[in-house]
Amino acid sequence: MSAAPTPVLDKAEKAEKDRTAQLPQSPGLLARFTGSPKVVLLVGAVLVAVVSAVVTANGVWPSDLTFDVRSPLDDLNTWMAENRDTHPIFLYFLLHISNTSQSAVDGVFSGLESLGFIGVTVAAVLISWYAGGAGLRRRALTLAGTAFGTFAVIGVLDVWEEAMETLALMIVCVAVAGLVGVLLGLAAGLSDRAERILRPVFDTMQVLPAFSYLLPFVMMFDVGTPAVFMSTVIYAAPPMARLTSLGLRGADAAALEASQSLGASAWQRLWTARLPLARKPMLLGLNQTIMMSLSMVVLATVVGAGGLGDPIFEAISTLDVGLAAPAGIAIVLIAVWLDRTTAGFGELVDDSAAPRTAVATRVLWAAIAAAVVVATVIGQALGRTEWPENWVVSISQPINEAVGWIERELGSGVPVVGGTLTWANGFIRWGINPLFDALLATPWWALLLVAGVLAYLAGRWRAAVTVVLALAAIGGMGLWSKSMDTLSQVIAALVVTLILGFAIGVLAARVAWVERAIRPVLDTMQTLPAFIYLIPMIALFGSNPAAAAVASVIYALPAVIRITAQGIRQVDPSALEAARSLGATTGQQLWQVQLPLARPALLVALNQGVVLVLSMVVIGGMIGGGALGVDVIKGLTKGDLGLGMTTGIAIVCLGLLLDRISQPGAEIKERALR
């Protein structure tokens, strides 16, 4: 027996069906996929590459598409060597630069020697004390103690003379790089046209590994101080220029308007308003210039820079960690001292607790100079210009014994975890080698297609053209296989860097005590020259590509962590509050609100990670990384500039490739850095 009809219920059910039919239906997975042309393009390119790799399993660059670059470069190097003393371009231009830079460095070194270890230490302590605000402030005393400890340890470790050589070269390079940076920054900060011209130049210089700067100047000046001086100045000037321009453009509009209303000319507004208002960014630029100069001066030991880099390079070449330890510790201490002192000057600019008049400042500097003179005279009177030999402590043997213990006890055979050498072999076997095999199995044209599509999706067609031409140039020079080897190491190290960097960055942004705990560690890591990271890697992992990859991860982590944490912290609090009010869990807030809104910062972190990892992987050629890095070092140290320059060009092309693929758009960068 059927149920009796109920008109009211039937009418309600019909209305509900009509309402449901009118609601927009959520598109399915296939519809969402086909609705995004970018996704379709990328997936199509990847499928073409995978299928072609499976079918052909041969990605060798065709020999008939290669061209000889090395021979012309060898001929150019030979011509320069033969005409360095006779050709007008050398006699009337390059020779003056060479002689002036050499004389300046020698003069500064002689000055440091004449001060003696007492005078140098007193000068460093008093300058740091002044940077901390002078007086009996805690900050001033801390900086003074840091300076004293730095130079005391340098003397005790018996690397005083090498440290003075490094400082002399740094002083000259920083002075010139700072001046060049300020002039370029003034041009970019005051002229929109100059800013448009210089911006792409600085962007390109930022992605080039440090070795790329050494090669052309070694060809022009030969090995020695002039080549190091020129490469360091060009490498270290961009931060000063960028931050000077940023400071000038960010000057308070009201202050500038007030200056103009008082009848000040353009030059008067520059000197009395713009530059004083830009002092803090300029001091930050000086800090970055000093740190980059130290990094390059130490690395340039491969082309005869001398100083503290010499024992490190010799130790790395012979895998003698004990020999590298004293110089490595000295470089770390110098980096920390310089970073803290320049940061102190930056804080002093904003310190309004104890304003100091111009007269008081001059009197204080005169007193510092007098104290240094007195200390120098006392040292010479006592015959103590050089660090006393009986105050020296040797740590090489204990360090080597510790390294031997690590290799025996922690290298392998550790229950459950295996050991450092076991990890290294596993990372090579399951990480680097499969990537290398996959890249070599993929046809060259398929890799060009994927790289071009990735660059197009990240930027525009210009980026795609740049990437394709860069990759084609690598193949055309006959360096396809070695470049894929380097690229596989970069990708493997980058994956680990991003996983750790994003995880730690998110944790630091969400847990205050974690951020406080890791801040001093990140500060210290970001001040160390890249060369220094190689020393502990040899002790832990030996000489192999895994050691270079781990050094790259540690070198790039601080930047990725900081940018990620900053992006998460800057997420709009109202968006989080809305998510909480809707009952979102902590995980949902992270994955559905914070990470999507922090996407611009995450893209910038990705780009910085790529650039830093590539730079370190190239340097890691010294400790078994091989591939392009070892050829660059071989070309520099053995005078084979044809090999070195060709490999350097390939590294530059690889840097452009990775940067353009990972570089976020200008609007994304702007949002991330607000």
C-alpha cells in the first residue's frame, strides 16, 4: 500500500532540489588541471622529458653542436702574458692600477707592523669601545672585550703576521669598495635612469659565485695582490651601492620638504638632509661590504692573496685539518669582531640616550689616537713589536688527534645511526648519483624545454630566452656532463636546505624562545666566510661531494631561515584571527593561512637558497666536490686560464639559469621585503 501524497513536503523537497541545482558545482580535479594553462604547460614539458629519457636514456650533448672557446682564451692569456710589460693598455692603465693597489696594501701592512701587536690591539679595542658608545656602558665594554679577545687569540695561535696581511688587504679593499659603492648608490638613489641601468647589473652580480670574479682579473694582472684587489672591490661594492640608494630614496619626505622650503639647493639638501637620513642603511651597506671583502680576500688565497687563507688552502689540499684550525679560528674571530663593531656603529647612529657634540667627538678621537701612539711607543721601547714566541700555543696536533678519533669512532659503525661517513656515502648513493644519472639520461633538448618553461612560468619570455641560451652555451662549450654533475649536487643540497630552512623558519616564527635561541647562531653563521665551512666538513665527512653538499646546506640555511621566519611573522594578524574564529586548528592556520600568505617571502628564500648553494658547491670542489669547481681551482692554481675561464663561464651560465628559474617577480619581491 503506497503512502498518501503530502503536498507540503513534496513542495519543500522540490524547492530544495531547485536550490541545489542552482548552486555552483565545485570543479573536479581534471577540470582544475585543464583550467590552468601554466600547469598544463609545465606538466606537458616534464612528461616529454621523462618519456624521452626513458626511451633514449642518452642526454649527451652532440659533438657537432660544440665550439672551441678554450683555445681563443688560451691565446688571449698568452698574448697578455707576453705584452704585460710593453703594450700601452698595460703601461698607461692597468699597470697604474696594479702598482697603486700593491703600494697601498704594502703601505698599510707596514703601518700595522710599525704599530706592533700592542698598538694594533689597543687601536682595535678603543675603536670597538667607541662603536659601543664609549664610557662604561655594557655594550661598549662588550665590544672592547671582543676586540681584545680576538687579537689575543690571534697572537696565541701564532698567526699574527698572516692576520695583519689579511687586514691590510681588507682595509684597502673596503675603502675603495665603499667609495665606489657610495658613488654608484648616489647615482642610483638620485637618478631614476641610473637606477634602471644599475639594477640589472647588481642583480646579475649578486648571483655570480665568488670564483667568477677572480678569473678575468687573474688574466689581466696575473696572480697576486692586484688581481685580488680588483675582484674584491667589484665583488663587495654592490651591497654598499644598493643600500646607499635605498637610504636616499627612503629619506623622510617631510624633512626634505622642510629643507627645500628653507631655500637649500640640491647639493645642500643632499649633504644636510639626504645623506644624514641615509646613514643607517649606509652603515648596514658598509657592514655587508666588509663581510664580503673578508670572504673574498680569504678565498683569493688560490691566486696569491696570502694572509690567513694560505694555511687553510694548504691544509685543505693535504686534508690536514689541524694545520687549518689556527687560521680558521682567527678568521672566524675577525669576522665576528668586524660584524659586531660595524653593527655597533649602526646602533650608535640611533642612540639618543647620550648625544655627543662634534667637539666632544673630535676630542674623543684625538684621545684614542694619542692612546694608540703611546701604546706603540711603549711596545717599541720594550722591543715588543712582534708577538712573543713564548706566548704561542700549538693546537694542530690535538685537532688532528680529535679528527682521527671522529673518523674512527663516529665515521661508521655507530649503532642505529651509522656514522658521518655512512651518511655521506648514503647521500651520494641515494641523492646525488640518481639526480646525476637522471640529468644525463634526459636528452639535451628536453632539458632545454623544461628549463625554458620553468623560467617562463617564474618570469616572462625574456627569462625563458636567457635560461635556454645559458644552458645551450654550457653544452656548446663541451661542459654538459660536468655541469650536470654540479647541477645534481646543487639540487640535492637545495632540497635539504629548503626542508630544514622552511621547517626551522616556521618554528622560529611561531615559538618565541626558538627564535631567541637560534638568533646568535644565525648571526655568527652569516658572518663567516664560505671558505671556513670546508674545514669541519673534511673532519666529519672526508673529501667527497657529500662534504661539499653539507657545507652548502649549512652555508645557505641562515638566509632561508631568516627570510621564512620574517615572512610568517608578517602575515596579517586579522587573517589568523578570522581563521581561529572559524575553529581552525594550529595546523590548519599554518597550511591554509600563514604559508599561502607568506608565499612571496618563501619564493625569495628559495631564490637566495639557490644562489648560496651554487656558490658553495663550486667552492666545495676543493674538498672533493669535483665537476666545475675543481676545474676552476685547477685553472687558477696551475695557470691554465683557458680551462679556468671556460669553466667560469659555465658556472656563470649555471648561476643565471638557476636564478632566473627561481627568481620571483618584482612585485613579489617588493611584498616580501616590506
